[in-house]
Amino acid sequence: MADPKGFLTTGREVAETRPVTERVRDWNEVHVPGSLLPIISKQAGRCMDCGIPFCHNGCPLGNLIPEWNDYAYREDWAAASERLHATNNFPEFTGRLCPAPCESACVLGINQPAVTIKNVEVSIIDKAWGNGDVTPQPPERLSGKTVAVIGSGPAGLAAAQQLTRAGHTVAVYERADRIGGLLRYGIPEFKMEKSHINRRIEQMRAEGTKFRTETEIGRDIDAARLRRRYDAVVIAAGATVSRDLPVPGRELNGVHFAMEYLPLANKVQEGDLTVSPITAEGKHVVVIGGGDTGADCVGTAHRQGALSVTQLEIMPRPGDERNANQPWPTFPMLYKVTSAHEEGGERVYSVSTTHFEGDEDGNVQALHLVEVEFKDGGLEQKPGTERRIPAQLVTLAMGFTGTDRSNGLVQQFGLELDERGNVARDADFATNVDGVFVAGDAGRGQSLIVWAIAEGRSAARGVDRFLTGASALPAPIRPTDRALMV
């Protein structure tokens, strides 16, 4: 184990963030660069090396957390990186973006602050990149088999890298102009700078993976023709259909899906645009939806110079501590203050939007809401609680309802869907179409980045076995596995 007295003598410390007044004036990551390394070895030493490490169950990737904590404690960064990459293709993504269900399952967290697993993870990978320990791993020989991967988010990239390393010739198709999926255009720069994606892409190119951008399967290339061209296909197109809010005034100018708003801000940072066509500058902004995407909209609005930012959530405010019906080691629903929330704005819970109000030119000017409560299993409005708040920009961040069916991909392949509208698959992540597999949100529904990477790795094993008859690739999860929740 690491330090036998670590958690007894060392308290929990997390990454230091830059002052709010400084960071809202730029788009750099919010944490102070290099602030973790002076403290991270001691933090890794807090790991108890439990007889039964429940952190393994909390993470769908099955990360070998006690092992790389031990190496980080001893500052053996090369060995720590090897253990980290043994289960995770992209720890620099998860170390920045994952809500860390592993920490919720940490045994130390029963009665003390959990180990800072996420901070240790990102420290190891950043150190590995700095030391040159992350290098291309091209296959020793080629199989002669070809695979098309549709979508370049974390599931598609994980599947592509695993299959490339297994010796197959892999081409990744992405409908956007750059590789990365929601990592590229859904995650703001202040949460993860895109240089982290770029260097992984270069590693994958050096290993032999091919990338085809601005190519949408179903529109630019017929899906059936793609299937005939490749020996196997992996659909990792995500669950990109945003949940709408069908209330009066939805058609007004200034009411946008979050995924209409966020990508434009990222395109400004990429240098494609000087100013975003949808900007919060000088406006009262309302974000509908209390999840991570909503928080991303909040932080983006702050940086664009919003007059005010209000985030609405239909559910009640979560508690600060675990509820009795969410015991360790399940992932609890807790009140979370992200870096975006630290920067300002108001959060309003237990409210529902009744309608939007516009001006004579069709621009949204206000939002009308009412307080709600759950009664007898249903949602009821509370009489006399209606109110109006100013809003010149509204972003809808209420989640996603399934994979895109408007582009013809589902119909052209002839794919079957499950009862939730996701692409149906069997135990090997195979769809009803021979040689076509599905991974990530397209098959699971909206989920976390760790589940996406785990699905990509598992689907890659199914594809490899389909192509060769056997596979040595790991499969961390089954399609039916679910998060450790109650």
C-alpha cells in the first residue's frame, strides 16, 4: 500500500483554482497550473489499499486505483501511467470531466473525506505527457480487416484506438469539422482545453487510425454503402437529440438548445469566429436545466459578459450530505457547486417554466415560471407562486433523448431500437445488422464519459472477436451494466 498512516495524518486537499475575477476574463482551465504536484503524492498516500476496493465498482472502467495511488505516492510516474492506461485510453479527459463516482465509492469516504482519486489521475497523466511517457503504440502486424467508426466522441475514439492497436485498419467518421465530438464542441475550454484532445489525436494518427471530418453517415455517405465498404462498423454517434421545452413562446429568437450555444463559443476559441452569433454579452441569461451542461452554459455566459445568469431546475435542491436512501458506496445526489457556480449567478430549484414572453420583433424578453412540488407521484404547480424574470437569452440544457434519426443513419442501416429509442444491441454490443456494433450514448442513452470509454473498449472486443474469431482485448462492462446507484 502507499502510506500506512496516510489518511490518519493527511487531510484531503484538492486542486487550487484561479481567482474568479481572473478566470472569467479568459477561457483557460480554471485550476492553477502545477498546483497539484506539490501535494498529490501525499494525497495519493491517503489511499487505504482496501481488502475490497469499492472504487473499482464505482468506476465502470475498472480503474486500478489503489495501484496507481501507490505509484503516485512513491513518485514512480512511469509505472503509475502504465497502470492508469491499462484500463483507460484517455485519463486526461476523465480526470478533468468525470464526476468521479469512484470517490463516492471510496471506502475511506464512509466516515472521512474520500481520496482525491480524480486529482491523482489527472496529475499522473499530465506528468506522463510532460515526461514523454505517452507514446504511440502501433500494432506489430495488420490483420487485413477494416473498421469504420461513426462518431469521434470518447466512445468512438476508445473503440478506434483499441481496434487499431489490435491490428485492424480503422477510419473514424465525424460530421463536424474537427475530431472530438462533445469533447470538442460541447465541453468549454475552461473545463478542458482542446490541446488535450489534439495530442491524443496525433498519438492515434501515429498508431495508424484514419480520421474523416465533415462527413455525416446517412447524409454524405449512405450507411448501407459504408457497411459494404468495411468489414465492420461501430456506431458511436452519441445521443445528440436535445430534449425540448414545448411551451408558448418557444419559437422566439434568443431561445436556444445548449448544443446550439456552446459549440459556437468553442469555435471562437478555435479561431473560426471572432464573435459568437449567439452571445450572452449585455443580456439577462436564463439556463433551464441543473446538470453539467447547464453549468457549462453558466460559465460560458459569465465569460461572455452576461448582465445576470439564472439557472432553473425542476427538481428540489439536493442535500449537502448523503440521504439515508443513497448509502455508501452508491453515487449520491448531492448539492454540487461547480467552478461555474463559484463565478456567480442564481440557482433556483423546484420551478417550471410556463411560457416565454417576447417583444414586438419576436425576441425573447422574459420567462414566466411557477414553483412546483411532487405530490402523489406527480408534479403539481403551487398556486400563487408565478413570477416573471428578465431573459434575453435562454439556453435549454435538459438532457438528450437519443441518437439522431433525421440523418437517415438508423433507417439506412435498418437498425432496431430499444424501448427508450436507443440502438438495440446484444451482449457483444452487436446490433441486429451483421457486422454493425454500437457503443456509447447511442446504445446506452445519455451517460458519463467513463461509461462512454468503457463502452468503446468493450465494443472493440466484440468487433475484434467478430473479425478474427477470438479477442484478447479487455471488455470492462456489459451492455446491461448500470451505474452503482439506488
